[in-house]
Amino acid sequence: MRRTWLIFSQAATVALAFVFVVMTLKPQWLPPGPGLDRARLPAPTLLQAPALPASAATGYSSAAHRAAPAVVSVVASRMSRRPQADDPRLRFFGEGGDPQAQRVGLGSGVIVSPEGYLLTNNHVIEGADEIEVELADGRQAQARLIGTDQETDIAVLKVDLPRLPAVAFGHSADLQVGDVVLAIGNPFNVGQTVTAGIVSALGRSQLGLSTFENFIQTDAAINPGNSGGALVDVSGNLVGINTAIYSRSGGSLGIGFAIPADAARQVMQSLIADGHVTRGWIGVEPRDLTPELAEGLGLPVSQGVLIAGVLQDGPASRGGMKPGDVVVRVGPRPVVNTAELLAAVAALDPGSKAQVGIQRGAQALQLELAVGTRPYAKR
């Protein structure tokens, strides 16, 4: 029995070795089995991404397509002559020359009405004798200056061309942090450019850019040349006028600022109607109230605006306001910093009466002031 088992095991080993050699060296000698027939293998199941809706597939192209035609390039120039250019002796020797145009500003603008009114920044066109705009469709025209407001850095121009595209005003007051926005302009004079980002913050102030600051902050790339261009929402509606960037290199670092469209529209309407912007004024020197100041003065309030000075015989002085008072409310509107006080007073109608809530030491008082007209002062 043992001998038989030994013969069987040796035969099985030899047979397996033979099959292994044949499979390795001559696999074609073996009949095709079900495990080796590739034609019978099931086809792999390939996963296909679902079709994207049209809005997602095209990104923000519809918003850009709607707003971009109304965004223009603005070139501001000033005519200058060399010294003694009018001297006929120099003209005889060819040294007088005609006046030469020097570029003083390069930026962008936004057409906001089919009649040709457009918004840009005051600092783009300040000091210019000639202003030329170029539309996205290639047309060029000389622009007429309607008016400027240095305290908000807004300027209104007008061009006379047929079939002008115009962007629709959105509601900047409805913006929220995280909303997607597009910045459209002509950065570095490379041509019209669209960048995308989000609203990073709202109500930015105390930046030293203008008197009345209530900026929209965005990380959409804004560069030199974008000033005066459009900040639009995902529907292509105007929500801001791009104005400034925070930068150490001259280029975008993801911190840009835009004037809210609601404020720009109010300034534009005043400039078109009156040629200037009329604002309320009470004649005080305000200062932010810090917790340290409040504690040092023994005040029961920690928020408000400290009045450091009062103009003699001004509206505040005639109404009984004194240095050291803390303004906590203008009409029904509470104020917690200098920017809010300036905005609240500016919104008052000159000649009207305003109720102003103040804190004088431990005493809360209500003063009635006759609102004056804010003097126009150049920066």
C-alpha cells in the first residue's frame, strides 16, 4: 500500500510539473477554458458625472456678459507747455512747441444710464483737462465732467454716443459677507479684465481714503487701473465702485475696497441735479470713545463718540453741546464711532432740526440742534 501511494504521488508531481512547463512555454497547446476567454469577461461599469445645470456649467459668464459692456477705460490728461512756449523767438527756432498732453490718471468707469452718465473715482480724473473713455466695443469719446465729490471719491462723467450699454444698479445694502462678486476694469491698461471673489467684509472705515467711508471689502483681484470700475453681483448688477487696494507691492493681495453702489447713486443724483452734494453739518471735532477713555472720564457708557471740540457759534454750540460730551444717538440712529456719526449727520437735511442724544458725565441728555450745511473742503 505504501509503495502504491509513493508511485501515485510521484506521478502526480511529474504531471503537475509537465502542465506548469507547458503553460509557461507553450500555452497555446492548452484548450481555452472559461477562465482564459477574455471575450467572455463582463464589460467594466464606467461612472459618468451627472450633467451640470446651465448656470453651473457656465460659471459667472452670464453676469460678466451682462455687465462688462458697460465698463469703460478712462484716460485723464492735462495739457502742459514747456516754459516760455509762447515766446515767438523760441517758436522761430523750433523750441516753443505745442502744448503736450500729460497723463494724470488711468482707470475705469461704469456707464449707468443709456443717456451716457458714468461713474468713476475722483482720484482718476482729478486735475485733468481732457478725459477720454474707451468702450468695450472699441468706440472712443471725449467725456464731459458733470461733477466730483472728493469726500466720497466719486466723479460723474457724460459721453454722447448712440446705443450705449448701461449696467443696472443692485442693492448694496443687501450684500452679506460671503456673497460672490465680480470686479471688472482695466488693470495695468492690459484691457478689460474680470476677476471673481467674495465679499470679505462690510462697513470698512477709518482707512484714511476719504471723509465718508463705508467700504465693501472683497478678495476679487483689484489692481491699479481698476479704480472706478464695477463690482457686480452674480446677476450682473452694480453693487460697488472699485476704489482702492491694500498692497505692499502695488498689486493685488486680496484686500480691495469698493464704494457701495447705493451711496454712489445718491452722490451721482446730487451732482447731476445741483452740481454738488449737500450734506448736514453740526460743527464738532469727534473722536472715537475707547474703553480706557470712558473709564478715565468716569462715564457709564462704553460706546459713542467723544466730542473733543465744538466750533464756536456753530450748530452744536448753539444747541448746547460742549467738549467732553459723548454722542450716543442722532435721531433714532445709534452711533458707536466717528464714521457712523459723520454719516448720520451728513444724512440730515440742512435747515432741519435734529434730536441728538448725549452722555455728559453721569447725566444723559437730549439736545435739539439746527442742522447746518457742511462746508465744501478740498482734500
